[in-house]
Amino acid sequence: MQTNMKMLFLSFTIVLTSLMFNTTEAQSNNGKFVVVLDAGHGGHDPGKPSKYGYKEKDIALKIVLAVGKALEKNPDIKVVYTRKKDVFVDLFVRGKIANKANADLFVSIHCNAHNTQAYGSETYVLGVHRNKTNFDVAKAENEVIFLEKDYKKNYEGYDPSSPESFIGLTLMQEEYLDQSIQLAKNIQDNFTHKLKRKNRGVKQAGFIVLHQTVMPSVLVETGFITNTKEGKYLNSKKGQLELASAIEKAIIKYKKGVDDNTGNFDYNVETNDESTVSSEEKIIKNTIFKVQIAAGSKKIEPKSYNFKGLKDVSREKSDGLYKYYFGYTSDYNKAQNLQLEAKKKGYKDSYLVAFKDGKRISLEKALKQDAN
């Protein structure tokens, strides 16, 4: 039985992956940073119910349009919407839109609900939910698939009511988890410190809409439409504009972090520096830790003068992006020291990554393996 379940999860993952990549045609974005904004629900799917008459689908759309309007003032940013009016869009289609746009970010905006006067904002990244509350939130959002015409075909083997069905959902997004968490943290920080909203934290859960994308992605639960005070705020123009501004500024901050790590390099320098042969070329049989310091579309020579004096920089290309790593060690403590060194050099958003047998694995999995 357990073997059959594992095969089911694997088959489900393969089906969804195939659906994505068979329909994805990367578009030319002329070097612009592409943000896909997704207003949750729409059309015959109103979203979460509220006894006060507030409609999640309308609130989410108004916030998305306000975020997009603000972002579009930046000439370096291209905004793509999964919907700009009150229409129903299948969850897997939302992911297709983002993938076809070759997006740098995917941001899905929603409202929360509860049978109590719960309140506050929380932002989710894709992952295995750690508790029943997170599972319930994801389950409520994922049940939208039952409103889709061919949901059995599009989500073969998936049951939103089964916690086990989420096991296969994290595979595609694992590589973008750190970036997704950074964006989610930016959003929550703005909600908390600028808007003085209750911070319910950055959380992980198995949202199908996030699984469909192949870029850093978050789902924002802006607040509870079932709370008397917060529901009124969410439904107000003032509240929607404030939330939109906080999300827009979080995206701009994230983009700046990406730009700082990949831009403004001096190419007019001598080329007789250290060897460009990277440690990537070695056959890795043990767990290896590196510090990711940059990622972007620019192909840059992995030499110290291009990376603020850091030596032992390596480069690899993955999913259309060049990724740059500093250091190479099987000692986790040394890896942490390398990360501190990178931060001192100005790479404040750098983070640790792990490889096993030459393949990227999650940091959590790497540490568990090292403990065995």
C-alpha cells in the first residue's frame, strides 16, 4: 500500500510537471524583471465566505491591480496579471501564465477566514505544512480545483483532503525556497512594521497554485474577512491601497537584492587572474555546502574581481539563470563562516545551499544526512 501511494505521488508530480513544461514558451522580456500578480478566486468562485458581505475575489483583485499600477511605474519591471477582471481562472492555468512569461516572481493574493475573530496577515511559501492550521488554509484554497471543468484530468491522483497528497508538491519549488522565503519575509516585515498589522508569520503549506510555478513564489493571506474590524479594513479603499503599497515595496526590495548581487560589475580588467575552473566540475560523493551569492541572467566570469574580492567562486546555469556560489566545503560550520565572509563583503542576501552527488538538495535534508 505504501509503495502504491508513493507511486501515486510520483505520478501526480510527473503529470503536473509535464503539463507545465509542455505549454511553457519563454518570452523575451527585454531584460526586464517580470512579476506575475495573481488575484485569488474570481468569477463563479467568490473565495472565502464572510457574513459581512465582503467578497474575497473582489478584494484580492483590487489589491492586485493597485500593486501592479505601482510596480508599472518602474521602467525595469514588467507586470503580468493572471486576471484583471472578475473571471474564473484554473489554478494550473495561473501557473502556465507565469511560466510562459518567464517570470522572476509570482505573487498570489488572498484573504483568510475563520469561525472565530482571528486576525492578522501571513505569507506562505510552498512546503509540507507543519500543523493542522496550515493544512486547513491550503486545503481551503486548493479545493477550488473542484470548480474546474477537467480537474480530474488536470490534477490526477490529487485529493485536497488528504495530507499525504502534499508530499509530491514541494519538488519543483524546492530550488526557489530560499528566495521565496526572502520575499515572504519582506512582505510580512512591511505589514508588521509599516502597517502595524498582526504578524502571523512566514509559513509553509502545500498550495497547488504555487506548485505550478518555476520561479520564487508566495501566497499572501492579507487578513481575515471574517473579523469584524479587519474585514472592514480589507474591504476599504484605504486598506487595499496600504496593503498594495506594502507588497509593492517588498517586491522592490527583493528586486534590489537581486540587482545588488548580479549587477554593476567591472568587466574592463585584466584577465590573468586565478583559474576559472570551478569546484562544480568535481564528482561530489559527499554532502557539500556552498554559499549562493548571486543569481541572474548575466553570464559573469567567476573571478574574484567580479565578486568584491571573493575567491573560489563557481558558476552554474539552471532554469535559464546563472547562479554564483562562494566556497566549497563538507563542514557545515565552515560553510556558516563562509556565509559570514560573503555578508561582510556586501552580499547581505547570500544563503547556504547543499549538494549531494552533484545535485542540489534542501539544506534540511543535507543536515539530516550528515547527522546519520
